[in-house]
Amino acid sequence: MANPRRPAMRLMEVREAYLDEFHWDEVAELASRETREANTRLMRDAAMASLQASLSGVGGASVLSADEADGGVPPPAPQPPCGRA
């Protein structure tokens, strides 16, 4: 019967090698960039919603969503709850 410790030792060696070679700085940079971008989108959406709410009663003014302002496709219009028309 083979020694069961040998594969376990090899596994630990490989894991440590990958740990030493992993690009942690790139992962940290990516996470930081994505967090900043997500926060910017959230703040922009909140500002747009606030502006739209403040203008909603003024002559039927229409305000672009953050996606529309960025040139993206606007989200679909909200649908009435089921059973209501």
C-alpha cells in the first residue's frame, strides 16, 4: 500500500508554490477599481433619482437615468403589480 502522506506533502508543496507565485497586487488593484466604479454608479443613480424626484412635479419634466446619460440602454419601464392594469 502506498504511503498516504506522500500525496498530501506534494499537495502542500504545490499550494505553497502557487501562493508564492500568485499576483496578489493585481487582485487588490482589481477589487479596488471595481469597488470604486460600483460606488460611483450607486452615487450617480442616487443623485439622478433625487434630481428626478425634485423635478417630477415641474411641468412633466423628464430626467435621464444614469444609464441613459452614459449612452447605455435604459432599463425597462416598471410593470404594474400582477392583477392590476
